[in-house]
Amino acid sequence: MSAAIGYRGDTIEVITKGFANVSSGSKVDASTPFRIGSVTKVFSAILVLQAASAGMIHLDDPVAVAVPDFSVINPFGSGLVTWRQLLAQRSGLQREAPQPVNSTDEALAAVAKTFLLRAPGGKPSYSNLGFALAGNLVAERVVGGGHTFTSLVQAWVVEPLGLSHTGNVYGPGTPAGLAVPYQANGEPYPFYDLGWVGPAGSMYSSPSDLVSLASALMQAAKGQGPLASRIRQDIAAAFMDPDYRNPDGLTLFGWPWEMRVAGSFLLRRKGGNIPGSTALISFVPELETAVAVTWNGGQDEFALATEAWGAFLPNFTQALTALQPSPFRPGPRYTDYVGAYTFKGLLNASVLFDKPSGSLVATVQGVVNIYINDASAITGRPDTYQAYLPPDLVPCLPAELQAIGGEYFLFTRGKDGAVSSMSVPGYIPGLVFSRVV
């Protein structure tokens, strides 16, 4: 097996274990390619996104607009299958391609005689056929110029991203060092050729390359990185979003992500299985972090991913938090504001300095504690502070308390230069708290 962890565009750790080829004694290393099965669907989706970004297709157009000879029998009405529905597993197409199919022409003729399982745009129904059509049609019929899925993925994804251990070309000694797929009894599986269905699951890659791919996708969603010139930012950002939430509330479908809620984050992931090989690509855009794992043997990649991320995320986010500069700005003369305040003895407040966090804290009636940051430079008014609610605290606060976030605390000074009063005009209008200590 091989695993890689990426952070902010860099591969920060690669772990390898075991043999790529037991017979030859060749061990797995960072460059060992593995067959990745359905993770190939991510590459097919990227081709569709690039075609849409170039204006060759529109994601919400029926596929038949660009490919007039694409049709399927819809017993649920007149709805037509769109490109977005192909990517989101919501086309309603049957799971596998009609057999035998050796070309796109043969596939289209066969599909025209099949019935949709569900209405387009309805509940997801996993379809290798849908992705085989998406990858082959965008290469051969939309882009054209003699392109095949293999040549287009090489030109549009592999080469621009410098994925040196990724491809879809197989032959004697190609790719070099490909991890041999093994059965549970230790015997190798014979080579399994997907043929025309290749865009649904035929590629090979390494975890390092998959982490680089995930990083490029996360960057593109921000209009950055090597895919930014190839995928429009709005399309790349939508690629990160769920398309359908399952009834369990924890798992969601994307294009083609099989997402899962992990703590306070939404884990984007895609698993792949082909006889004797298993792969997983997963990432959290909010943390700019990706994890990819490959095995040359059968594994439950989603169970392992849930366990691994469950152990990794709390420690990782804690470490990142510790490395961040303090969000608190007490100001250069914070001691001037520390003290007790009152409104005519009816409502009491205080300001204290919290040494552990390095922050000023305003307290009302000894119950409500509010961090306040120096905002004098922002407002141009001396002795001005602003309520600050830490992001990890906000989900736990009642709406009434969240409403004070961003409100200004205005301090005034007497003739002697000492702070004499405090007010919060946007939250408690008309009340001025006089300083008593």
C-alpha cells in the first residue's frame, strides 16, 4: 500500500508498505503506480468541467444538444439527461454498459434501446455507463480532433499538472512498476481490461499524484493554481459542493464525490475498486488538506477513510490553531480600559485582561463575556474596540449573543486623560456606563 498527505499544494508525507510485486520482490515506493478503479471518474469529470469552461458545452444542457445521436428511453416523462446529471450520478442510466460495446457508436446505439431506471435529476443511481459516456463523448464528440479519452486526459490533466505516475496506457512494461493486483489468497489477478468503459475506472496513478490533483482542484476553486486557466472559478467551486444529501444526513453525492460529514467538516472523497486494487482520494478544501491511499488488494476504503480522518482531523486542526497568530488585539494601552463600569447602579459591566488568551474581555452583569479587539486604526476614532467572536465558538452561541458580533465598544476619557466611560451604541443604545474603579 501507499499513502500521501498534502497540505497547501505540497505533499508533506508519503507512507509505503509491502510489495508491488511479490514474485520479483519489488517493494512499493512513492512512485509506484496502482490501478485506481472508479477514482478515474474524477478525471472524466475534470474533462467535462474544462469543456464547459471553454464554452463547448453547458453543464445543464441535455447531452443530446452536443451529441444529437445520444438518446435513451425515459418511461418517467420527457426529461432529458444533462451533463451535470451524468457527473452527479443522477442521470437515471443503468449501472453498466450494454454488452458487447467496443466503440462510442456501438454504445450510443445500444443505450438508445435501454430504459432509464429513474427520472433524470432524481435520487442518485450509481452508473459506470454514465461516466463512460461522459468521458468518451466529451473527448470524441465535443472536443474531437481525433482525441480519445486517453489522449484528452493526458493533454488536459496529466501533462498540465505534471502527474508523472498517472495515465491510461497499458502494454508490456507499461506503466513501469505497476503494482500487481492480488486476491485475498495471495494469488495475482489477471489483467482486467475495461475497454470502452475505461473513463469509469481504467486509469492508474500514485497517491502523490492524486494529492497533487486534489490540491489543484482546491486551488482552482479559488481561481488559483495550474487548473485556474482551464476551469472557470465558479465551475471549480461548484465542483466542491454536494449535489444530493442522503437521508442519513451524513453522506452526500457530488460530481462524482461520495462525501461524508467528518466532525465540523465535509470530507470530499472518491473510492475506486477494480479486481485486486483499491484507491481513495479525499480532501477538505477548508483546510487545504488532502489524503490519498492505494492498495494492491481489496479494502473497505471508505471505512478506513472515516477512521483515518476521524483520528487525523482533531489533532491537525489543533496544531493549525496553535500555529496561527493570535486573533486578539488588546491594543497598546489596554490597561487603560480595565476596570468596573455601571449604568446608574442598575446595570454593571467590567473590562478585564485575560492573560492566557492575551485578550480584553468585556463582561455584562457578570454573565455575558465578550472578547473585544482594538479597532481604533479601522475606525479612525481613538479608544474604539470591536466585539470579536472566535469562529469555533460561534456555532455554540445563542442567536441573541451572536448578534453582538462586530458591535463597537466606545470608550471616552476625562480631562485628566483617564478612561471615564464606555458605551455600546449599536447594541445597547442610549446607555453610557460610567467607570467606577
